[in-house]
Amino acid sequence: MKATIEYNSRKIEVDISNPIDISIPIDASKQNVNAWYIDDPKISAETHEGYEISVANGAVVNFNHIHFNPHSHITHTECVGHITPKVHSVNKNLKYFIFLAEVVTIAPLFHNGDFLIGVKQLKTALRNKKRDAIVIRTLPNLEDKKSMRYSDTNPTYLSEKAAIYLREKGIKHLLVDLPSVDKEKDGGQLLSHNAFWNTAGEIRMDATITEFIYVPNHVEDGEYLLNLMIAPFENDATPSKPVLYEILK
């Protein structure tokens, strides 16, 4: 099944029968991805008057309760409400869901004891390309990203200059395979979050950051159509399912 989309007077053709899902789900049956020093997510049958509501227990339906934090346990998309006193809703501020995206693979730099994504790397990857979104895959790109325990590991993050560059480049949607675009322990500065959303100036309410993605190794760097699907929670962040579509030449 193919679709043709008109984008800035350009016609883009994609095969929508071949989606590339880059989300990490919650799977309570095995080790789940986890960050920020909290317990694992839980999925369990609800109970009523001591009775477990599940088909296996004789009920007519399965009726599960899910306990999780989007920032810690699943691919999620957040808006500036994540770092502002007023909790703005990503569900209200993300109004469009189809974007032109560039997938880039970055080998993080080692700098002052940290691994980070630098501005020069992004400039080399994007050059003069005009994109709505950037999808950053970091190296090494191992399957264990789907079950990594990130707490107290000082993971890779973006430099503030890199975040400023993406903002000035016009990137509205930043997707990373990391628990955060900022350093795990930075004294609450959140330099890259603040820089990307421009909290010191005219705040970019419609810009989003998506964390905990996983881009499979068979996906080549380059231009894709991105469908950034989110769950309708009125919250600063919500679980999301970003899907890429290869653009047919």
C-alpha cells in the first residue's frame, strides 16, 4: 500500500505497509528499560472484593491495571511542560503528527569524563538539510538498549551547543535513544532541555523531545517520513509510538 504526500510543493511517496517502529514498549514479563531510580512498571489483574478479574481466573474479561512512569519505563514524548512551573500538556501542544525526519547515527564523544553528542557531529550529519525532526541513533547500538537499567550510569547526553544548533536549525522534534537529552546528574540545570525549548526567550510550545527510542541496525541513515503517535494523556509527557516510513525514490 503506497501513499503520496505533498510536502512544501514536493511530492513524497511512501509504502505505508512497511512501517519501522522505533518505540520500546513496556513488557512486564521480562526486564524492562528503566531510569530515574524508581521501581519497574507493573501490569497486574485488578481485584474486586478479593477476586482477581482475569479470564484465567474465571472472569469473562481480562482487566489489567498498569502502573508506570512515562519518563522511566517506555518510549515517551514530552513538551516544555516537563520543565516549567505550569505543567503544560503535550497532548494539547502537539497538534500535527506527520513530519519529515532525518535519521543520523552518532558515535558519542568522550569529554571530561562524559559521553556526549556534540554540535560538530550534528552539523556534519545534517549539513544544509531542512527537516522537521531528527532521529538520533547512538553507537554502540545494541539490543540491550531495550532493557537497560540506566540509573546511576551517567548515560550519553546532548551538549547545550548541540541543542541550540538544533533549535536554530528549525528542528521541532528531537528523538533520541537515551533516557534524557541532559546529563543524569547536572545539579538541575537541564541545559539541553532549556536550550531546545528556548525557555529563556519565546518558548517553543509545539516542539517535542522523545526519549527511549530504538532504531534497529538495518535502518539506514537518511530521510524518512515520521509518524509521531502519542497516547492522549493531559500531562507533560505521554507514552508514544514513533514510526518511520522509508521514502521511495
